[in-house]
Amino acid sequence: MARAFQTSCQTGSLTPLIKEELKYTIMNRRHSAGQEEIVVQFPTPARYELNDEETKRRQVRLEKNRAAAARHREKKKANKRQDEEELGVLEARNTELRQAVEFLETEIRTLRSLLPPAPE
């Protein structure tokens, strides 16, 4: 169990601990049922090494991914700049329109003050 804990800490995976617990649970149940003990071993999986072709494909895929990510970031920056420019134009137009509304409201007040009061 200590070895499983050590392996678990090194790999950052709970799998070795779970396998050991399962092994001991099976052995306990067999012992409780009066059956003979069996040797339970989990072979360590073999590491797969990439061949040259797979390594090249992986490298190409990584480079394409980096290029796509760079394009995406650049497009995002361009869209942000365009949105900021559009915002500036719209804010300027909004200011102009507010000034026009204020001018027209002033004109209306001036014209109303020149008119005689309405008869009731």
C-alpha cells in the first residue's frame, strides 16, 4: 500500500491507490468466503514511443495550432480596434445630436415665450 501511495504521489493520479484497495478488497472477500488466496498483479502499462512520422505530424500540428492561435489573437485585436473606432464615431454623433436637441428645445422655449398665452 505504501508503494501505491508513493506512486500515486509521483504521478499525481489516484489510480495506484484505487487498484491496491480493490486488490485488498478482493483478497478480503475471498478470505471471508473461505476461498484460497490468489495473486493479483497489475502489470504496468508500456510507454508508447512516437516514431519519426508521428513526431513530424505532431510537430506540424503544433505549428499549425500556434499559427491559428496567433491569427485568432490578431483578429481579436483588429476587431477590438474597429469596435473602439466605431464607438468613438458613435459617441461623437451622439454628442452632436444631443447638442442639436438642446438647441431645438431652446428655440421652442424662445418661440413659446414670444407667442401670446393660449385662450382657455
